[in-house]
Amino acid sequence: MSNIVGYACIVIGLVFDIFGCIGLIRLPDVYNRLQATTKCVTLGTCSILIGTLCIKGFTGAGTKAFLCSIFLILTAPVAAHALARGAHISGVKLWGSSVCDKYHQDKEHKQK
């Protein structure tokens, strides 16, 4: 039974990873690409790792998969935020149809 759940998690993870790759190719600017890839790849890769844990159990490989998924959940969103903030500070423009720019609004508010 745990093998079936493990393989299902791995397939779900692969689907999310594929959606993240499609988002990386199809979305218009760096900010949208970061959002799509961070969300999809974090969920997809964690699903693959949790599926590995279900299949292997709490052996050496399963424990490493669990620890890697925890590390990924904690670090990927922080890294994406740092990349997006660095891109904005260095002057990378948003897509023309973007709705709002909170960083720019905050900068204007602080200057007043």
C-alpha cells in the first residue's frame, strides 16, 4: 500500500515539475517566472521526495529525502523572494500588463 501512495506522490510531483517548466518558458517576465517555478517546483520536488520516503520507509534514503524536503520548503521561497527583490532593485522592469508594483509604491511612499 505504501508503494502505491509513494508512486502516486512521485507522479503528482513530476506533473507539478512539468507545470513549473512550462511556466518558466511561457510567462512574460522574471517575476512571473519566479512565482511559477518556485511554487510548482517546490511542491513537485517535495512530492517526489515524500514519495521516496513512502517507498523506502525510514531508512537512510528515506530520512535523507525527508530532510531534503524540509530544507527545500524552508529555502526555496526565501531564495525566490531574494531574487525578485534583487531584480527589482537592479531595475528589471515588470511586464507591461502587470497590475501593481508594491516595491515601487513603498519606495515612493518613503521618499515623501
